[in-house]
Amino acid sequence: MADQLGRVLGGRYRLLAPIGTGASAHVFLAEDVSLRRRVAVKVLHAALAHDEAFLRRFRAEAQAAAALSHPNIMAVFDWGEDDDGPYLVLEHLSGGSLRSLLDEGHRLSPSQALAVGLQTARGLDYAHRRGFVHRDIKPANLLFDDEGRLCIADFGLARALAEAAWTEPAGAVVGSARYASPEQARGASLDGKSDVYSLALVLVEAVTGEVPFAADTTIATLMARVNAPLVAPPELGALGPVIERSGVPDPEQRPDAARLGHDLDRAARELPAPDPLLLAGSVKDDGTAPRDPDMTVLSAPALFDQALTPHEVVIPERRRRWPLWALLAVLLVAVGGAAAYAVVQSRIPTHVVPSLVSRTEAQARAALRPLHVNVVVRRQFVDATKAGIVLDQDPSAGAKVKEHSRVRLNVSRGPPLVAVPLLASTDDEAAARAKIEQAGLTVGTVQTPYSEDVPKGRVLSWSPTGRAPKGSPVNLVVSNGPPPRQVPLLAGKKFDDAKQELEGLQLHAQRVDVFSDTVPKGQVVSTSPPAGADAPRDSKVTVNVSKGPDLVAVPNVVGKSAVDAEKALNAAGLVVSSVSGPPTGVVFATSPPAGTQVHRGSGVILATKH
């Protein structure tokens, strides 16, 4: 890159200093000689200058990206093509990248990581709503100005590079294996939720220094996250639940960038205000350009035929024969250097290492801070342990270490992850409990919502799915059967209308005819259960229908003895209310008179004589 300094691209942009380099481009600090301002110039791979498919896509993407105007998206000022390849002219952000900050050994607090995530989510939401998917969210593409404002770099570039013939066969995706989403690993079509997943991985690394699911090879890294949910380390605090929701394997269940921003904003209320970031700066003091260690070319069709490491970069090397005098000179310098090193080492202060086992990682780091040592953390799943607790240390407690030497901590990730069993729709709660406990998990909360389709007692769903720490709870949702129906008010309606209304509620009408002095014949008097009460779906509701009033005719008892007349009236459903005359006499009249329609149970007066 030093050979390029002083060049003027497009007759306008003078290259001043290297900023960074990656698999596809070199980035320079440059001066816009027309406007007298500092800019960043990204000069892409020389091989791309002759790739017509790429150049077409590059022109379209550069033009579209230049139209993006948002405080959290790096501005694209200009673009062009030079003999050494196409180039982009970008806003210069002097604070450097998140990658550089992390590479200097800095870690972000949860509050600082939340601020980074919130600014990134806002920029992503703006771009996603305009049809842009970044495809390569990683620390090297998150840059800061000197006030700490974050900008996302390289919108549109990953898509253009994917069509470049020099990368991979058709269908390749340029991206970073360590931050690729599960759908990128599968070669599926991408939307903005892929960027949300990558951002979740970046924020975990920013706090812990480790990328979730990172393994020894690209294949292992990608396969580890295809079906497994992201489990947030305890160091993330209130940020953890937001990260876990953004790290689910299924993009359908993942929030979009707008929802992620909303979730981060709510989580901010539980965290203290963030301290200013220790920005790394865009240009190194020694004039060298930092490499982007995360760039890997991912090819969806041929991905699992590769065996690259997550950081693999192929760098051509030249072999050179050294003359004997040069080797002797090097040897003398090495001997002198070793002696000088021994003197320096003897003057470095030493400290006694405290006991760190059983402390939290935060407590251990705090205890080591006065020793001015470099802390290296290895995390592993261990049965019957609590996440974030120090299990072992090297050197051991009581040993002496020099300042700036390494102290290694073995920190628990909690119990090992076990597969959450797949529960069938035919499983009832007892069967589900047995499967969960057999897998080494416990049953957590059991919710029992109503379900129109699933019989009472059957499993509707469970969470989490995939894998979970051994001994952790699995929450169940068990059907409570169909919801009860509220019996409607049917009084005064015709029976056929009442029956139709009940059947619409999946209830069965059972007709019973009853006498009523107040409800006209043929109309509903009442129901059982009554109106407003609950009835199970498919149950019977008794519908009482009026037969009108219960009337009987007064029988003719004239000429009968009072005793016989009373018997005849009782048989007709009437009673003798009084006798006017001798009690043992013969009836010569009644009141009401014979043939009169009266209510059943009414009283009749007998008039008798000797």
C-alpha cells in the first residue's frame, strides 16, 4: 500500500496514508484536492477492473448506496474506475473501526455495546426500508467519527462482490464466516433479519471478546449456528434477552431492525449511561494499515466442500536466500537483544496472584486489574456450575507473575447444552414432562390457553427449542380445550331462530314446552343454563318454549253432593275455595259457573241446599 501513496485517482483524490486492508480492497486516507477535505478511498481488487458483471453491479450499487442519507450510514461521495481497479470515495471517519478497538484489547460494557447496537439498528432499519440488505455486518464495517458517532460501511458492496467472477462460482456470497447468519450458511435468500443476526454476534464479541459459535474451521463455525439458538453470556446483563431474541436460527421468529432498535431502547432504561468509547483511530502511528481478519469468501453451493479456518487469508510469499554475513549479523543482534530483554524483564514488577476460583468473571478481572496483567479467558460448559463463575486459574493462587504477563481463567458457560426433545401434538402433559425430564431438563411454567382444535390436555408448544443448558426449565403450553360459549339471550324468540343461534355457537338446542301466563305461545320463555352463563362447546342447552297459560274448564257439578263435587273439581285441577250453604247439602250452583276457563289450581265456590 505504501507504493500507492501520493497517487491521484480520477484527477482529484490524492492518497495520503493507509487506513486498512481486506480480502477485496485497500482503504486509504485521501485528500479531495477540489474541495480541500479529507475523505476515505476504497480501492478494490485490481482483478475486478476486467470483470464486466462486477462492474455493472458495482456501478448500480454505488449509485444506489450514494442515495442513502442517514447519520449512521457512511456517506458515499463519489465512485470511479482506475487502471488498478474500481474505487469508492467515502466519508472519512477518524475514530477507526470497532474491529480496531477490539484488537487493541478493549472490551465494551453492556451500556456501550447497547449504544453501538442502537446506532447500528437505526442505520440498518433506514437501509432495509429502502431495499438494501448489507450481508456483511462485522466489527470492521462499524466505524466511528471522532465524537463517537457510529456509521455502517460498505452498503451494497457485498452484493456486488458476489457477482464477481474472481471470487467464487455463481451464487457466491462475500461475507465473514464468523458473523454469517444461519440462512447465509444454508445459501438461502436473505432479508434484513440476516443483518440483525450478524449484529447480535458482533455485540456479544464486543462485550466478551469471543464470537459465539466460533470453531476451528469455517464449516464448523457455520454448522454450529444453523439450528442452535444464541445463548447470551451473563456478562451482557440486561442486554442479554435482546441479543437472544435477535439470535434465533429461524429468521421468521427474529425481530427486524426496527424492532431491535425498540428493544434496545427499552433495555437502556435498565443500564447506566455508557462511558465514552476508547476510539482506536483510523490511521496507525506507524503508518501501517490493519488487516480485516474476518473476511472469508462464502460460497453457498460449495460451502461444505471447503475447509478454511475462520480467519484464513492467502498471502503470496517469496523465498529468498540470505548470504552468510547477513545471517551472522542477525544472530549477533538476536544475542544482544536477548541480553537486553533479560535486563528489562528483571526490572518489571511482580505481583502475587490472588485466589480467583469461585468468583464471577467480573470480580476476577477487578482483582487482577491492579496487577496490570493480560487476562485470557477460556469458557466451557461444565455440569452443575453457574455461568460466569471462574472454575480454574493459571497461574494458581499465591504464584508470582510479572506485569503484562498472562493470567488464564477458565470460566463456566453454565451446564452443557442438551437437546430439547421434540414433543408431538399427541403428547399430553404427563408424556411431555417425562420426555423433558428424561432429557436432563426440568418443566418450567405450564400455560393452559383455550384451543378450538386441540383437545384438552394436549401439548400446543414449548420453549425453548433446539438446545438448552442441562437442568434448565422448558416451558409448556398445554391446551385447555375449546373455550366455553356464553349462552345468548333467547327469550321472546321463536324456537327455530333460537336453535340456529345456538348452533352457530356450536351448542345443541333441546326443546321443552312449558306453560306461561306472560309469554305468548311458541316463543322462548327461558334457557338452561340461563342467558349469560358459560356452557362447554358441543353441550346441550334446554330451550323452554311457551305453550301459553295453563287453563281448565270448570266442570258441571250441579246436583252432586258437596263431597262428590269437590272430588270432581280436584280431578279437573281445581279446588273448593268455600261452600255457601249446608256442608252436606246438594250443589245447585258454582262460582265461576260450569264451562268457565280458569287457571289450573283456581278456587271454586259451591252453593248448596238441603
